[in-house]
Amino acid sequence: MNSNWSLPENDPWSTPFAESLLHHLEIRKGDHVLDIASGGGIPAFYLADQVGPEGSVLAVDIHQSQVLRSRSVQGKQLPWLRFEVGDMRFLPDDLPKFDRITGNLSFMFFRPNRFEALQNLLRFLKPGGQIVLTFPSLGTFDSLWNCVENEMTARNLNEEKNALNEYIYERPSASHAEKWLQELGMEKVMVSEHPLEIPTGPGREFLEHPLLRGGFLDDVYECFQDQELANDFMKFISENISRFTPLYAIRCAMCGWKPV
């Protein structure tokens, strides 16, 4: 479908994942959509344009700043699109049921009880409805994590290494997603993975990379009690990026249909 609200071409993270989501999503005029972890509105604006005024999109995000920013972009356009503050893991029982549930870069935020959160979310899907969620799956930036782990080993940073491993093994995988959708009785379950290269340079370009620093590098820093040590460690890592580049995220899209 053509859209007056195309996915932004200058977004190196949300847009590629949203493209994976839309590849699986079967959207129709008049559909009622729940979009969770809606962030800056990728792909909520696109979805609202697709369903038209006969449908609706409720876009929910836990961060009020994201919701206010999206409302500011929206203005008085697409009045059947609503941005609201809410936690996708604890949605109110009086929400209506939806034809489609979407969530771009959402599934990793279901922690720590992802199965239960997914089960709760499916309560709001109509029989015959479709759910499509995307997330960076297990394997994302593994070359970086391996480099960090090896350097921690070389420096006898055992506590930091244990904390890093806890983070890595907690990440969701495509097989987890497929298994849980099947256990919850979904039909036509499909899970796909596609690599996405994230370019970066050494030094400050790496350490201040807006995508990497927005969650992934921060997870390494959080492994350290001593932040001065963390800064020195990461500065050393950043000086020789050839050890872990090219750097790949694994785009995972999971979808299923609720039985009629």
C-alpha cells in the first residue's frame, strides 16, 4: 500500500525493524490496532494511515516523553490515532479487543516474565486477529560481547564478566518466541531473522554512537561497580574496533494468528 506517512528513511534502527514487522503484518482498512512500546510513532503513524478513519490505532508507551513527542508530531492529523502512556505488561482489563496487535522493538521489554507478558497481551486480540512483534534477538552484537568478555577474562574482571553473561543469556531468542506463541495456541506462527549491519568508527564515534549507547553499551557499563574503571575499559575497547566489526544486529519478527 502507498502511505502519506511513510517510514522515515533517516532512522537507522526503528525503521529497519518496522520494515520487518510490516513484511509479516496483514493490515486492512477499518482494522483496530493496538501498538505497544510505540516510542516515537514508528510504525504507528503508518498504521493509522493504512487503517483510515474507519479504523483506529491505540499507541501505548511507558515513557511520557515519547508520548508527548508523538502527539506533538501528530497535531490534529489522523484523529483516529491515539498516543497514551501505559505499561504493555499491565494493560487495563477494560481495554477493547483489537484486530491487530503490533510492537516494534518491543519483545525485549517484556522482561523478566516474557511468557506471562505475552499471554496477557493476547487477551486483547480478537479471534482471527494477528500479532506481530519485532526485537533484536539473541546473537545481536555477539562479536562485541565476545570481545568484551575476552578482555574481561584477560583482566580477571570476574564479577563484571558474570554480570555481562547474565545480561547476554537473558536476551530473547527466535526459538523462544516461536515456542511461546505455539504454547499459547496461536496459529500460522512464523518467526524470521535478518541481520542488520550497524556502522561505526573508533573512539568517541563508537562510545557515543546514538544507537549503541542507547541501551547496548550502557549494559556493559552497568556490569561495573567502579565507573572510572568502566570508562577506562570501554575506551580501550573502542580504540580497536576491528576486533568486533562489522557489527550486526539480528532483526527478529514474530507473528501468529488467534484461532477463531
